[in-house]
Amino acid sequence: MAKTALILEGGGYRGIYTGGVLDVLLENGIDQFSSVWGVSAGAMNGGNYVARQHGRTMRVMLAFRDDPRLMSIYSLVKNGNITNPEFMYDEIQNRLDPFDNETFNTSPLPLYVVATDVVFGGPAYLRVAHMPEDLPKVQASASLPGISQIVEVDGMRLLDGGTADSVPFAVALGLDDAKAPEGYEPADQAVVVLTQHRAYQKPLDCEKLAIRTHRYDKFPYYLDALKTRGQRYNNQREQLFELEKQGKLLVIAPEKPVTVSVAEKDGAPLLDLYFQGRNQTLARLDEIRAFISA
């Protein structure tokens, strides 16, 4: 049987779509992946999937979507993070909707998350091997530029992985000289979950606000990564859909433009997007099973 990676794009609250996809996979015993790769919100989704915490992504996003303790301008002014790290990575993680560290740590399914190295401007591919010790790697992957503090992990200064590699199929498949983590064996194929519809094109100036903060003027390589993100993302999607035509990737993506914002406060569109993910995956269960077992 071919080795199949599971790759999860980020996108803030758009990640509830991915939550719907993964819940259906868990409900139907589809867990025969060789590795899971997550970026930003996809890193959080990946952790919940490996820990087999059905519904956790949906619960957290709906319960705390408008809670100022999670995300607020006050938090940004107070500590430089629009998302309150203490509330997100301690209060929720350990008490309000506890992460299942034990199941995660005993799972044979490895999780890798993507962050961006602020010094060098390139991707950092990090193995999340043990929780809660490796939680800062997930936090780094989900720390958006301009509105989050830099997270230090193993001597690296890191921010949101989407800047360097939004959909890490190349590293997962061993393509294009991508630098995989030590000991990683490339997959033969991958299931990819996107959080934007297939025709989506990212604006070329998508990171202009982060650039205008001047927080990264001392990091020229990172500034270049911010300036070129839109074009690199669009080029990446072209390659992704070409590999899909070749049968190397199975892509699951929203069927229509996604109106949910990165920091959505309204519960109705969030719940609708969750069920879009569920329904699309239910309709393709046989296809997904056949692809994995090929």
C-alpha cells in the first residue's frame, strides 16, 4: 500500500471546514496515513486528529469565536498578540476543552507543523513528537505576522507557517529539494485539505499590513517572504492541481468561495462551513478509501 500523507492548510477560522473533514474521517475509521502535516490552524486541526478528538475544532471555534479572552485588540495592545496565548494554549488547552495528550503521545501517526523562520525567511518543518512539551511549535505555526509576537523554538525565531509554505505537499512528497525533518521518509501520495475554493487567487499584496508595521525591518529575508507570499501561494496551487491531475494528490476543497473571515465572530457561517466539510467528505468516502489503499 502506498504511503499517504495528510496535509492541512491553515486559514484561521476557515479551519472549521477542515474540522468537518477530519471528523468524518475519524467517524469512518480513515486513519491509515503515514504522516500528518499542518500549517497554522491546520497544525491545530492536525493535533486534534492525531489525538482522535472528534469535534474539538468545531467546539473551540464556536464556543470562543466572540470571547475577548481569546482574541481582541486589548490583547494585541497589552502583549503584542491578538490571540491571547495564555487563554488559547493554557486555559482552553488544559481546562476548558482539554487536549488529549495521552492519546496523542501514544499514536503511531507522526505530526509535522510548518512555521516560518523570521531570520532566514524560509520554512521550518517541525516534528510535534510529545505534548504538551511541543505545544510552542504549534503556537509558532499559528502566530500571524504583524499581530503576534515571535515564538522561539530550539533557537529559531518563528512565525506563521503560511508565509513560507501554505500547503506543504512538496516536502511531504520529497519534491523540489524541500528540506524534510531528519529521519522523515517521503510519502508516495497525499490527501490535501484546502480552506479556499479551487478558483481562489491570493492578492499579491496580501501581507501589506504586516509589512507596514515595520516590526520586521531588521529581517530582510522575512520581509521578502512577506512581499512574495501571494505570488508563491498562487504558483503553489497551480502545481498542486497539476499533481492532482497526475493522481499524486487527492484534494478536498470548499465548493464555493469562503466568506468566513480569519477571525469570524458569527456562529452561523462557521457552522455552515463545518457542515460543508462534513458533507463533501461523506460524499467522497469511497474515493478517499480507494486512493489511500491504491
